[in-house]
Amino acid sequence: MSSDSCDLLCLDLPQAEAVRAVVPADEDVRAAAERAHALADPTRLRIARALAAGGELCVCDLAWVCSAAQNLVSHHVRRLRAAGLAASRRDGKLVMYRLTDTGHALLSLLLPEAGPVPAAGEG
């Protein structure tokens, strides 16, 4: 028998029922799990950090900042957008990406130091 299982039935039914009442069903936490999964990839986490620091960036700038191929960055930023962590807008031929409020909040939990950086010349 493994050490992480009980040998006896020690269920405190009133406490167990109270806890069970506040544990959400799978379908109620699916979106949160998808957002967390979107930042579980190191490349997406780096892209999100770059967006937090830069405010709004295009894929070519993100690719340079993250030292990654543009097609890879494009794929990952689409995943962040699909999870509701990034948003985009078209600016002529460019597509500009930024973190959403949800993206900022989740990133700040994973990388507490992920605030904005001062503009060049400030300091």
C-alpha cells in the first residue's frame, strides 16, 4: 500500500460535503484550465513576458525579442489569443498583439517580476 492512501475510512462527512459543495465541476473550470495550459509552454510564457514588458508588439518584433522564428511565434501568439490571454488588432499590414487583463493577471502569478519595463532613456 502506498503512503499516500488511507488504511481506514476516516471520512468526516459534514466537512467532506461542505468541501464538495465548493469544488466546481469539470465543465466549470475548463476555461481556467485552458488559460493555465496556454502559459504552461516556455515559449508562450516568454512571449507573454515580452508582451507584458512591451505593451503591444507585432510578430516580427516578438520573434526578435524571443530569438524565435516568426512562424513559431505566430503559432504561439494565436494560442495565447485563443485562450483569452492576448488580443490583437490590425495596424495596416501588421497585426499588433497585447496581453489582456486576464493574461496580465495570470502571468503575474507565474512570473511576479513581469511588470512593464521603463522606456528607453528612463530609469
